[in-house]
Amino acid sequence: MLLERFKWTDAAQQFIEIQKIAEEIEAALDAARKRLIDLSGNEMASGGGVTVNWVVREGNVNWKAKEIVGALKSAGIDPNEFRAKPTRYAKISVEKSQ
């Protein structure tokens, strides 16, 4: 049990260290992304092996809107029939230092 606890602590410490590095890299990547977008001037731009392309995407349907839910229910259709299967995933949280 002591060996397993040591392995867990070691893995947890490794996770925390790598997560900090990833956050720093993500912040730097986000800053570079914003700079490219600003430099593009809201138009397609390309150079240095990177392209900024503006894409229009249709908005999502608000399936919880009262009118849609009401119409489905009045037609005898349960809106929950359109839900995808639930998924299960592992969420890892890091305790905040005090």
C-alpha cells in the first residue's frame, strides 16, 4: 500500500508540473493566435506557413426554447428522445495551494 501511495504521489506531482507547463504554452499559443488574427485585418491572410481563414458557421439550434419544446410536446414527441447517450470521462482536478 505504501508503494502504491508513493506511485500516486509521484504521478500527481508529475501531472501538476506538466499542467503548469501546458498552461504557459497555451497562454503563449493564445497570444500568438490573437496576434495573427489582429494582423489579418478581418480578411484571409497567409504567410510563413500559417493561414488565417474566416469561416461563417450557422448558429446552434436552441432546443430548449419554449416554442420548440412546446411544438414537440404538442405533437406527442418527448424532446429528451433527441438527446445523445450520456458519456463518462475522467476529470482531474488540482487542489489550490494555500
